[in-house]
Amino acid sequence: MLRVGSVNGRECPVIICDNCSKPIEDMHDGLYEWQADSETGDPISGEIFLVHRQCCFSLKKSHDEGIVWYVGELVTFLCLLAQLTGG
């Protein structure tokens, strides 16, 4: 999830792990995940989960069985987001 937090005395966006609720301080240690329909591969809700690499598997286990999970590198997600919004 994205939150506003204080970093070095400045208010700025902070990425919080959707599993452990701690900040993801190194983008290379983060992943983004989403659920998809196991038959069609289409996103189910479109919700994106931002997680630490080590939190990935426990997050998957906490949700319904039979759902396909897709995962990508957080650094890729951030680049795509910037690119798609004109950055």
C-alpha cells in the first residue's frame, strides 16, 4: 500500500508491505502481485499487493485456494507506472 510518511524530516510517499505492514525501503527487495482467474488469466479485482520478497509466499497462502497469482518486480512496476503516467 502507499502511505504518506516522514523520511529524513520530509513528508513523502512510502511503500508499505501489504503482508507485514513494514516499509519496503529497497525497491529491489519488493514485489507486486495480483490475483487472476485460473481459467482465463484475467485479473479478478485488479487490486495490486505490494510486498517484500520474503513476504510473497505467506501472502499467497493467506488467500483463497485455486486462485492464480502473478508476480513482478517492484522496480519494474514503478518504471511502468512512471512510463504510463508520462514520467
